[in-house]
Amino acid sequence: MSSGLPWSVSFKGAAWRGRWVESQRELPEEAAVALTYNRVTHAVMMATAADLHDFAVGFSLSEGVIGSPPDIEDLAIVPVEGGMELRMWIPVALMTALETRRRRLAGATGCGMCGLESLAEALRPVPRVGAGRVFSPAEIMAAAASLAPAQVLGRATRAVHAAGFWRPEDGLWALREDVGRHNALDKLYGSLAAAGMAAAEGVVVLTSRISIELVQKATRMGACVVVGVSAPTALAVRAATEAGLTLVGVAREDGFEVFCGEERLGKGSAR
């Protein structure tokens, strides 16, 4: 099973200055990844087969299966026919609660909410976030600019998303990449949780548009400031406002836009 690194493929038909040429392109691996608890499959996601331990922990936290990483009593990453299985064991009480929810996901690459059994599940309330920190406009710009140089898989393939965590003290603290934008954020969540790093201490930076499920995951991980290179959806802004989250979008070299939570940004931060 691939580690998630890109692989080269030859193809014919690349157009270059008006003529067809044979060329090569790096493509990211995409695999079916099953997340199981006590040998019961809870979700099957299409994901990049890298940082899968972080993915297992982050997904379990963001979906409310566990309350903290130690709730996973054992975790094995097992190659199986057709993909990978993230085999986790959790206490009986948590497993009973999970079975009661009767939630089954079958996630396509671009979908973080496939298979939900009710509208209430899809639009579940977001938790209120804490006070967090105040960041200057220059710090927001630095956080946004820190992603591209660290996106090894992204530069090679132009086909994956990234989620990063930036702090003024040490710059880009962590970055995770995946074919799915929600998977990348789950991987980041898992890496922060494993290290005991509080998401409220920095800025979560996303390469994708900010959709409702990303706001739900960000608030659950305790983030107070989320910055995206693209614009959010209207529903995401409403959810972020409800949660007290600072939501910054369209973060480019020439500025950014603040959609809610401007109290955590220094004077003059809105474009």
C-alpha cells in the first residue's frame, strides 16, 4: 500500500504552445480508508494514505466518537484488500453511544457529510469557542503565506488540499495534506491532539473553500481563528458566528476578508 506520496504517470495529449507532447505528471494516491471501532465499520472515506494515525485520532475527535486521544485503547493501521483499515478499540460505553447514533458515512473525496441519516445530523449545533488570542493583520498574512512552501504533495500534484496550524512563536507548527479537505483538517486535529497543543493558541489555515463541515470540525477542535484562501459559504459564516469563531477568507498576497469574529484581529485587519 502506498504511503500517500505521488507517483509519476506518462500520458499523451498534453498541449504545449499549440502542439501535442508526451509528458509526465505526479498524481496523488487515493485509497479507501475504513475507520472501525471494536471491529465495526463506522466510516469509509476516500483519502490520501499518509498520516493515517493522525487521521484516525482527528476523525474520532471531530466526529465525537471519543473525548480525548487516550479513549482509543489501541489503534492499528492494517492494509486490506482494496485499501486500508484504521482499526481502533474504544471502551464499551463509548461504543454503545456510537451504535446508538446509528450514523454511517460513505465519504466521497469531496464530501464530508455523506451518509448522514437526518438533516439534524448535518446541521448539528456548533460548540462555542473560547476567547483565544488576538492576531495582527501581518500575522494573519504570515499564517496564510506559510502554507504553500510546506505543501510538498500539493506542489508535486496540484491535486490535494492542506490544513496547517500557525503560531507567532514558531511559525507553521504542523501541516497535513489530503485529497479531501475535511480529511486534511482531521489529520491536523489528530496531530495537535497527540502533541497536547491547544488549537486556540494559533491560527488554522486551509487551502480550500470554508464549508459548514470545516467550521464544525474547527470549532470541535477548539480553534478560534480559521483562515482560508477561498471564500466561505453563507451557511459556514452563520455557523461560525453562532460559535464565536473568527473566520477569515480570500487570504491572498494582497489582503484578506473578515466575515465574523473581528474582535480577535488587530485594528485595520478587515480589507
